[in-house]
Amino acid sequence: MLREWRRFHVLATMAVLLVAIAWCVQFTARASPGSVPGPPTSPLAAFEGDLPVADSSAWTSRRAPLLRSAFVERIYGAAAPVASARAEYRTIDSSALERTAQLQLLTLHLDAPGGATPFQVALLTPNAGTRFPLLVLPVFCGLDSDVDARLPSPAWRPMRCRTSLGRALTQLSHGDAILQPPLRAMIARGYAVAVFYAGDIAPDDPVLFSEAPIHPSADAQESGAIAAWASLYLSVFEALHTNPRIAPSLIAVWGHSRYGKAALLAAGVDPRIGAVIANQSGTFGATLSSATRGETTAQIVRRFPHWFPARLAASPRGRYSDELDQHLLLALLAPRPILLGNAGLDRWSDPAASFSAARSASEVYALFGRIGLAQDDMRLPQMSAEIAFYVRPGGHGVRSSDWDRALDFLDIHFNAAPSRASAASRGV
């Protein structure tokens, strides 16, 4: 009996691994570097009755509000911070991560249509100094094991990450850094970190999401999960930008894949967010819908209908024109820094179509006297440019090298780590 059970366990494990590998192949089929698609309609051109834009003032006062409304009404649904009836801080560990950081649990009691909903955020701040730049990010598979052990369980881990096998398969399919963000490296470089698990509030499941207590609007049919996740980013921003230990103009949002889409949307609707790092955000993220050779709009809406309002799921091509494409979402971030991470084997996210969107959005950066994208080759990143773009080897997922680039990018654009470390040592 024991022998049969062991045999069954081995066969079951092999079957799961084969399924995982097949799933990976779908996302890591080689992305043809080929030629970058031609640019879409200029973001400065006339847009649905609005005259062409000639300067930054016209962009800020006239075009940007029009585009925000168009993205909300036609693609994502409402994305706005959810009002919090109160915010509670509880210090969990004042000497976390080998005495380098303070760990607090921030609980926001969101005023959601389903009633007051607790939303927990883990906040880590360096122990030396004040007024730190802040990085806001959702987790995929938990936090640092030392931090995990001190937080309420299992709020920080989805079901797939609550077993050793599930974590191993997640790492196999999504990379060595998907299990936990490099919190120690962030603290060492002088960043505060706010981490949340979006699945607690807006699960990535069509049935569970429809039953979730929080939606960006009272009518779940008029919003989708991407908008809900963007709202969570914005809710964290609202709670922390007035925190005396946080530098309010130096708050960045980070997101991978579906959360990359949400991070871009959050920064697109709120110009106070200081920088965006979107890793392999793909269709309805940084990739042009009208020119992609990867995942089409019809495919993504059919596969993930809960990510979008019901009206888009019913007619994925009927709710927007080629005029309203993702280069305009990137343009809404001007003149703020954007880092777009990509992978050479990630056909589904189509790095070339994302590069074309970034190049087009640079026209708006020029209105503000900034360069935007400064590279001619998508494989030769210029990290000091306002739009930086890279393509690493491998497939869809989060690698340690992605985090290395992300922190280097923030060091450059948030006044460099050495100067912050010097200030921290002086207690300023």
C-alpha cells in the first residue's frame, strides 16, 4: 500500500511539473526581436475633437484629463483610492531584518460597497534617518521568511504558495525572485517599503472577484480587477504620503505582469506618484494593443474577463479605437520616470510593441523639456533617461536581475542612494 502511494505521489508530482512546464512554454515562446512596429498616432495629435497639443500646459490642463476619462470609461473602469474610515499602525518589530528596519502593520479600514473592509499593509522603514523614498508593491508569494513569521497568517500568501510544492512550482514557472521581494537590499539602499497582498481584497479569480467586498464602483459590472488593484495602490499612497517618515514626492509603485498593468493605471490617474516600475506588463499594460504580435485584446479579455468591466468583455474591440492605445497611458506619466522591464522569451508581452509605445510617449516628455526614451535599441538600456527600457534573457517572471535594475533606476531618479545615506546618517 505504501509503495503504491509513493508511486502515485511521484506520478502526480511529475504530472504537475509537466503541466507547469507546458504553461511556461506558452509564456516563454521566443519573442521575435524583428523590427519594432511603427509608431501609433502621435499623442500630440488631435484626439476625438480635442485640438492638437503644442505645449505642456495644454497637455496637463486639457489632454491628460480627457485621456484619463477615456481609459476609465472604455477599458479599465473606475480607479481611485478607496476612502479609509481610519488607519491603524501597530509596531510588530522595531529591530527587523537584523536590526536594520522597523516593521509595522498598517490596517486601513476601507469604506467599500460591501461594508468597512480591513486592508493590511506591511510597512518597513530603515532605522537610520527620516523622510525615506517609498516603494509600494504587491506580493505574489509571500515576504521574507523573517517578516512573514511576524505578520498575521496566511494573509501574505495565495493558496498556491502555502505548500513547499506550490512554492517550488511558482519559482520554476516565474523565476528566482517571485517568492519574495529583496527587502534587505531595499532597506540597505535607504528605501521604505510598503507591501500588500491584493488577493485579500480583490482576488484574481472571476468568481471570487465578483463576490469581493471592494470594487472601484458600487456596480461590479462597471469595474474590473485591474482597476481594483490600481485602487489599492492609490489607497496605500493616500495613507502613506503624509507619513512623517516618508518623502511624499519620492513614492514609486512597482508591479509585475497583471500588477504592472495596475501600477501603470494608478500612476496614470494620479500625477502625484513619483515613478513607475512595470515589469512585463503586456497587453493593456505598456504594450500596444494595435500592433502586438503577442497576446491580443480578444485573448486577454476571454481568458481573464474579471480584469475588465463587463462591457469590455462583451466587445473587446468595440470599446476603444486604435487612437486610444497604451502609448497614451505611458504618456500620462510624463514627465515622471518609468522603467519598463521585459524578457527575450516573453512573446506574450511583446517587448517590441512595448518599446514602440515608449518611443511614442516620449513626444509628451519633450513638451516638459525631458527626453523620455533615450535609446535606439531596446536591448541597450539608458537607465538615466526618464523612460528606461531593458530586455533580459529568459521568460515571463521576476528575476533577481529585475530587482537589481529596478533599484538602480530608483537610485538614479530619486537622488542616488549615497546622498540619501549621507542625509540619513545626519538624521535629516
